[in-house]
Amino acid sequence: MRISNFFLTLFLAFSTFCFSSVSKLEKEVLISFYNSTNGTEWNQTWDLSEPVENWYGVTVIDNSVVELDLSFNNLSGTLPENLGQLNNLQVLNIHMNAVKGNIPNSIGEIANLKELNLSFNQLGGQIPVELCNINTLENLILFMNRIEGTIPSEIGQLVNLKELTLFNNNISGELPTSLGNLTNLKTLHISSNLLEGNIPVEIQNLTKLETLSVFDNKMVGEVPSEIGSLSQLSELSLANNSFEGIVPSEIANLNNLVTLMLNNNKFETNIDERIANIPTLVDFKFISSPRIKASMNINSAIVFD
């Protein structure tokens, strides 16, 4: 019997060693997150007496927390500053909650982060320049918050970024020319802010871009003809700004374009017919006189005199 108890004790000790859970530090950070965002009020709360890998929305691989997805979970309060100590985190998603305060600078210390989705909350302050240190980041999604300030010029350091979605905030200033460094970008959605200035000519470098949406800002100047080289574009939304001059005829080269929104600007009234006849075009809005010929092969064209 004593021998059996000895081997049982040895087995349990061995099992604990082989199947050890996350580090004490990571668990402390998660508890800090739980307390800071009023975890007792979450829709799916945590039983802190359970192993971390059993906690809702937490993904653990090789004893490290790699994903924290608490979207649609009634989070409130603020994000703790020590979030940056989740060194192995790859995904942080708190979409559609009621979190307030600023985005912690320390998130910029999460070297393996690929997706940061803080959208549809009540976050304020500025976009921390420290986020631009995360060269693994592929998706930066901050829409529908109360973020102010400018887009950091250092944003161009995020060379692996595929999605930059910042719409419906209070972001001001001009678009940094360093956006041209984001050659893997597919989505640039920065509508409904307070952005000013021109579309930088460096936009031509974003050859993988599929969505370019800057509608409902305070942008001015002429639209760079180089946009016509973005052959993957399916959406180009420039409406509700103060763009002027001639609509570049090069837009007619965008053979994958589905949505083209040019209305409520200061463009000259004539537009190249070929633009309206892009074969893939479905939604098209432009204030123009005289009217474009009725031969347009699109399903939804709104042309105002």
C-alpha cells in the first residue's frame, strides 16, 4: 500500500510538472484585467478558482495565453496598464463593449500581437505611438470610439499591417505619408473623423489595397491620379469632403471596383464616361452636370445636377 501511495504521489507530481498552467505573472495580469473591467458583471464571467485555460475567451497554447477574445461580453471600466505583460498574446479582441479610458501604452510591448480589436467601445485619448512598435501586427481595429489626436507618423513601421480601421472617431490632422510603407494593407477605413489635408501620393504604393474609405472628413485638394494604379480596389469612398478639381480618369482602370462614392465634394462637373462604365461597378454616386450618358452598365447610379 505504501509503495502504491508513493507511485501515486510521484505520478501526480510528474503530471503537475508536465501539464503546468500559465505563469503566475500572466494569471495576475488576467485577474487585473478582470477587476479593471468589472468582471463580475460580464455576460460570461470567470471562476477565478478554475485553471486559466478554462476561463471564457482565453486561449492557452504551450502554457502561454495567446488569445483574449471577450467581444460582446458587457465589459466596462478601463483597460489595465499591465496588459503589455501578456508577452505571448497574439489576439486581443474586446469588440462591442463599454470600456472607457485610454488605450494602455504598454500594449506596444506585446511583441507577438497580430490582431488588436478594441472597436465599438468608449475609449478616448490618442492612438499610442507605442503600438507602432508591434511589427507583427496585421489588424488594427479601433472604430466607433472617442479617440482623438492624429494618426502617428510612425504608423509606417507596421509593415505587416493588412487592416487599419479607424472610422467614427475624432481623429484629426493629415494622413501621414508613411502610410505608403504599408504595402500589405488591404483595408484603409478612416471615414467619419476630422481628418484634413490631401490624400498623399504615396497611396500608390498600396497595391494590395481593396478598400479605401475616407468619406465624411474635412479633406481637400485634388485626388491623386495614382489611385488608378490600385488594381485590387473594390471600394473607393471619398464622399462628404472638399476634394476639388477633375475626377482622375485613371479611376476607369480599376476593373474590380464595386463601390465608388464621390458625392458632396467640389469636383468639376465633368467626369470621364469610362468611369461610369466600369463593368464591376454597382454603387456609384457623383454630383455632375451634364448627366453621364444613359448607357451606364451599373445597377445603382446617383447623378445629381
